[in-house]
Amino acid sequence: MSGGVARILVTGCNGQVGFELRRALAPLGEIAAVDAGDCDLADEAAVRRTVRAVAPQIIVNPAAYTAVDRAESEPELAYAINARAPQVLAEEALRAGALMVQYSTDYVFDGSRDGFHRESDRPNPINVYGRSKLAGERAVAGSGAAHLTLRTSWVIGAHGANFAKTILRLAAQRDRLQVVADQWGAPTSAALVADVTAQLLGRYLRTLRAAGAAGNASAGQIDFPFGLYHLSAGGETSWHDLAQAVVRLARAAGREVRLAPEAIEPITTEQYRAAARRGPNSRLDTTALRTTFGLVLPDWRAGIGQVMEQILEAA
């Protein structure tokens, strides 16, 4: 790190999490933020060129192919971005002695488990998106690079497309709406994902600098709790209840919407008939993350309240 300042490469910088990472990581060092127009993650050579040009000490990769239903008809592209690109980034991280931060999803599980999924639970993805993200997890873990992989769920941010914005748009157009009520998870704000990442990287950089003072400053040679962690907001809800919460918050803020919360009809996953299969349980056990790093993760309602404030202010 030149002059003690870390250089951090952030991919997908205009996505939900990437946008928030630019803010959250700014106090930690020099941010090199790239998006698809700067570096096509499906182009392995372009990925390697970008990493070597930036020469980062930390690579943070929130970029992903996230169109869950479309991935069923575009598996090659989903795998190129969600599996091969993380592998290439991790290989470059190993080459440079850098830390790799990868994000993954609850969809690596089939959702059939009772209770909250733990990191030690056996993955069993049931759609292309989940399989491609699991392949990315395993590629990073098998690369030999120092890494943190953060599995999260139901991400909602003020920037980029997401469930809350879709519900707001439909609420302005319709008197009635059907939303799946038998899938359960914790809506997690993009800001929370970014802020927790910043907490982890702040601790990592302090550890790295302390090791550097002792003559050892390579990511792979320091004592740090690298590995896989679940990161999501506290509590749980269904997509149906979340849709009702979004409409209530919009109305409470004075937003004119046609749709009343009670006019949102609960339906089953089978009735929705999406292209990609989805399990009923997206809940993640965050005990390991909270105890290892001494973190408190707020209830999902706090995060969705803040996101809705930002969305409505920008509208």
C-alpha cells in the first residue's frame, strides 16, 4: 500500500450494492470503481487487464448476473459472470497478494430446510442462478486467494431495479395485485451490505498494517478470519408482507398510490409460475458473522424504511 493508502477495486459500481460500496469504502482508501462499460466480466482477458491496471490491495466484486428467471435461458452468460469472472478475479488476487471479497446468495440452497440456513448446511441450488453463484463461491474458495465470501438475501437498495421499486410502480397503476406469500426471508438493504463490508475491511486493513510493521504485509500471510459468512438483516417476512409494507410506507409518506395494502392478494409460488424454481426458505443464520466480528445486524424493517425514504425523496 503506497503511503499506507489501500487501493480498492469495486466492480458493478452502479448496481445496488456497488453504488453503496463506493460510499461506504471511500474512507478506507482509493476506490477504483468499474461497471460493465469499463470491464465486461464475461470477457476474461478484460477482467485480467482491469485488475492489473488498477493493481489493487483489495478486490470487491458485487457485480453479478442477477436476472433469476432469464438465467434459465441464458445459462452460459450467467456462468461467465457469476462463476468464471469471480474465479479470474480470485486468481488475480492471489497473484497480487490481495484480498478478494465475493458476494453470494441464499439461492445456493433449495429452501427446503426448517429454520435459518447455516454456512455449514449443504448447498443444493434448484435454478441456474443459484448454481452459477455456487460455482463462483467454490471457484473463489479453491483459488488459494485470501477471501471473504458474503452470502446475502433479498437485497433492496435506493439505486437500481428492485422489488420495492416494482411494487411502487404497480401500486400507482393498479387497484389489485397478487404477490407470493409462501417464500420467507429477510429483506436486506444494499447499504447494510456495504456498511458491513466496510467494517470487515477496516478490520482487515488494520490487521494488515500491523503485520506490515512486522515485515509481513501479504493478505495470505496474516492471521484473519477469512472465509464464508452469511449477511442479512434480522427478522423475517414474506414477499407478500413486504409488498404491503412498501405500500404502507409510501402512503405514510404522502405518496399517492391507487393500491391499498389490503388489496394485495397472497398467492403461492406454484400460482406465480416463474421460469426459475424457488424454494420457500431464504432465511440465513448470521451468528458466525455477528460473533466473529462483533456486529449487530438491524431488523429488516429499519433497512426498508431507510430505503423507502431515499426512493420516495428521489421520485
